[in-house]
Amino acid sequence: MSNFTKGPWEISAHKYRQVEVVSQELGVMVARLPEWGDYLPETKSQLLENARLIAAAPDLYEACEIALNAFLRNDCIDWSILEKALAKAKGETK
């Protein structure tokens, strides 16, 4: 069993031009991305994409674990769990 902060994680409001990722269940911050202040617009976009990837980490971990176990047992799995985890990382709704 992994010992990371329980998910799901979400991106919090952009306080003080910072982006934070928090555990929904525990209400604790798991990551804070740097202030974007004078960064170029594409850098701000990259920071938000990084935040989405961080927020999707528990979902991606769970999806990989399920897929690996199914592969090792030669089982069929519902691939939608992988699609949902990747969509969260990309900022898409699924």
C-alpha cells in the first residue's frame, strides 16, 4: 500500500498568483506551484498544466495499478479508468 496523501486531489483557487493542489477529503495542501507573477502567458499555461498533472497523480496511480494487475492475470479490464485518469491530467471532462 502506498503512503501518499489520500486522493482525490484537486487544484485550489489561485491564491496570491499561486496554484495549490489539495486533497479533497483531507483538505490539506499536497503541492504548491510557484508564483507566476511576471512569467509569459505560455509559462502560466504550463504551470496550470503541471498542476493538473499533479492533481491527477492518485487517479493515474490507481489506474496503472489496476491495469498492471489485470495484465499480469490476463484479465480484461474496463479501460475507462485509464481514460478518466488521463482526461483529468489533461484538464478534460470525462
